[in-house]
Amino acid sequence: MFNTRQEELDYLIKGLFRDERVAYCRYQVYEDKGMRVIAFVDSPQAEERLLEAVQSFSKNTAIQVKILGDDLPEQLKVAQVQIPVLDVRKDPRFRSERVRQLIFGEWMKVLEIGSQFSLIKDFNHGYIGYARNQGIAFCTPDRMKEICSKPLYQVHSRFAQIESLENITNSMWIALGSHVYTEDIENPAFETANGFYELIEGRLGVARRSQEDFEDNIRYFMGTPYLWGGSTVFGTDCSGLVGRLYHLAGKIIPRDADQQETVLKEIQPDERKFGDLIYFPGHVGMYLGGDLMLHANIYHGGVSVDNVFSPTDAYGRELMEKVTSIRRVEDGVFLV
């Protein structure tokens, strides 16, 4: 199967980090009185897995593993989104694929810093990619902990306007679900890694999981344009939509449809209820009841509702034929 021992080692390492969306490993193998491996990974857990695998492969293979971000100055080790929507890209260039989005107030670990883009790993999903430096504010882990020690509120209106208390020209509209940390929800001033802001217009609230709350948030998303890698009311894809709706309810599920379908509990079609997720090849939607499904799709150009289980048109029949499974987020929706 393998022509050389190095090919076998390459196969072993790539197998450990098969899902590059959430597992990062950059390595080089040298021939120097036997094989020598120098690797860079994203976490202590990845370091442990790699060391164990290489040592099992051959005790004569020397390996050195560095965890990205550990050598950065303290003031650059974490960062917070400081613009309404931050694109995370596959490669460090503007025209690279958008793999996901983060929104105002969300946090990330910084793995490497470049002149325009930094390699980051977000704290919610562990998703890895490149973010533009202009859209984030770097700070120390201690400052992040201090800010996050305050209660977390989310924007509970489709948009909210905020303004910097230190620079009145820095005013923006942030999206549903954006993060605000404050001791007093009645006091519109709050702290970020980029200084203090004031809420000018919009509504804040805590995560809620009732069917009524889900329905309110679904209304905000109706008609939102389809956007590959998106997850906001500015634009969203299918998995970004259902992930954001559950995030608004305080539940974090994997970012992409295939990741969700792998980990969520499967149920039978006749057990389906509001909030369950319906999966197709490369697609996902949320069941609303009455055989209807909410989803972000290219066919309609955005977020829409289609009849999947008793379809009346060709598109609905095509969807019904392609269902691969129905999954449930445990304790995801409090039904009324």
C-alpha cells in the first residue's frame, strides 16, 4: 500500500486531522539519521494525539510539536469581533472561500498573526480559519475573562445600533444574536476588547428556548438572502441558519450540516416535532410542524418555508425523496 515509511506516516497524520475545519496540523518530515517530525497544532489535545500516534508508529521517529498561539505575546492571544459580521476564510486572502462567520462580541483564540489576516479558532465551535485583523480587537486572556465575567446578553431585535463612547464616528448596526456583556441591562453602556460602546437602538435579552421565542427569531430570518458560509440576518446558509437559531436559545451545535448529522440524536419520521432538524445530502432545515420545514436555500434565494412531508410541488417532492435523517437537539426547544 505504501512505497516508503514516510508515506505511511503521512497517511497516519492526515487521518488524525481529517476534518481540517476543526483540527489543524502543519508538519514537515525530515530524514536525519531516521525520520524526524516537526509539527504545529491548534491545541494540547491535538498535541497529545499526535505524539501518541507517532510514538506508536515508531519509537525511533523523533517528533517536536508546538501549539500555535502559545508563543504569542499575552496581549495578542485572544480576540473579539468588533464589526457586525466577520468572515472567516479558508486561506488568508479576501477572495478565498468563506467557511463561516462570527458576529459582534464573539471570541476566538489567535493561532498565528499575519499582516492582514490571522489564523484563529473560535471558542464556540472550534472552527479554524483566517480572519481579517481589521475586524477584530486583540487582548489578553485575563481581559477576556474580566469582560466575560459580566452577564451575557444577546441582541434580541433583528438589528441593534451601537456607538463607541470613545469615538462617535464608530457607529454600527449589529445583528440578531450579537454578544453584549454588561452588569446592568438597563444601562446601555458595555465594555468590549475595543473599549466601551452604548446601545442606541434595539433590544437585549438572555437566551430563551420556548417555541414562541424560536418563532419570533424565525420571523426575523424570513426572507434573509442565501449566503454561503453566512449565519446572520444579513445573509445565511442552511446550517448557519439552524445553528444561529439554536445559539439564540443557548445551545451550541456543530457549524456544518454533516457535523451536526454525525453527533445529534436520530429520531424516526413519525416522532418529529417543532425544532427537529431534517437532513439531506449537503443540506439541513428545521421542522416547524404541519409537514413544513424552514431552510435557507438557493432554490428560493434565501430563507423560506417548504412542505417536505406532503409536498404539493416538484421542489417539495425532490426534498422529500432526498431526506437522509431527522435529528433532535436534546433539550433544544421547550414546547408549549
